[in-house]
Amino acid sequence: MQVLISELAQEETNLIKPDQSYPVWSPYDAFDAANSMLEVLESEKVPIN
């Protein structure tokens, strides 16, 4: 069992290589996504009588 855990841990450390950059998505400044969500919400709005 320890051998398996050790191998899995080694594989995880090989996923990120030093001296490289990786993109990270953030919801901040996602204006297109916010606009799309607003359009969907507006289209689904039910008039209040």
C-alpha cells in the first residue's frame, strides 16, 4: 500500500514543472460571462402583475 501511495505522490509532483507558467482562471474581470448571465436572467424575467 505504501508503494502505491508513494507512486501516486510522485506522479502528482511531476504535473507541475519548475520555471513554467500556467494559466489560472479567475471570475474577476469576466465581463463577457457576466453579460451573458445578465441576458439570460433578463430573458427569464416574469412580469409582476
